[in-house]
Amino acid sequence: MTEIQLQQVTEENIQVFRNLYTFFRYDLMPFIRSAPDCHINELGTIGAAISRTHQDENAACEIWCKKPGILSASLIICHSKLAGFVSVARPPHVCHAADFRLNDLFIVNMFRRAGIAKSAVLEVFERFIGTWEVSWIRENEVAGRFWHNVVSECTGGNYKEVTESAGPGFEDSPALLFCMSKHGITPTHSGA
């Protein structure tokens, strides 16, 4: 397993998270063309027509510091280098009867396919005990394979696959539901 550290996003380092979020949104553009705020506007920013800078567009990232216990984001550090981020939501920001939702996962290109995403995800799952949901945009086949492989490995293939709609551009997104216990990830649903 690749050695990583998760560094909580706080008001002191929120700018780093916001900067990475721009790259995350750029990566998603091919998969959510129909989303109203996921295109490059006339000013060269990803988002709404009125967004003059990426900073303006990513101002909503501040919420990850404003709802402790409900929303949590962490920077992923690998060998002292910033490698990405992961964010976790709790109700009311989950789509199913789950305790936690792995909301976003982003790994910087140069760190991909090195086991960093899997290491970060497993550490997050171990930190938060309860039922989980993870989802991805259906057209993002790489993400789908990643989530199926990781969750299947963790649960012995015993999870439930459902479909959710998380808003414009995210209709019919696949989601996996499973449970994390004090003894590791344990299945609570029959396989898909």
C-alpha cells in the first residue's frame, strides 16, 4: 500500500483545496457536458458565465470548513508532495440511507496509477465507522472500475449497487452501498 497522509482542510489551507478543485472540475468536464456550470466560459474559467476567476467559481469550497462533523475534506500528501484531495459528507448531504458519502476524490495526474487513491480511500473508510455510499458519473468508466475494484476487494464483493440522481449532469449515477465496522469493512447488503 502506498504511504500517504491526509491533512484536514481548514480555513488556513482552504486556498490549496480551492486551487485543486479547479483541476478536479476540469477533469470532470468530458463526463458532465450537460451540467450548467461545467464548461469554460468566455473569461476562460470553468463555471458560470459570471465567474471572472476560478477563485470566484470555487468560493463554494468554503463550506467544507464551515460544517464540521457533517462535511470533511482532506488534502492527500504523498512523499511530502500534494497529491490530491478527498471529501466526505454526512447527512443531509447523502443520497441514500447511509452515514457517509465519499463525495469527491481527486488525484493529480502525475500521482495517478500509483495506489495513492486506494490508500487514501481505505484510510478514510477506516476513520469513519458506519454505512457508506460511493458514486461516480456513469460515463466515467475509469472511476467505475476503480470503485468496483476497491469496494469489491474491501467487502468480498458483498455490496449493493443502486442508481442516484444528484442534480443536473449527474442523472442515473451508479452508487455502491456497504458498511464499515470497527473490525474493517463488512458487507450489510447482498451483492449487485
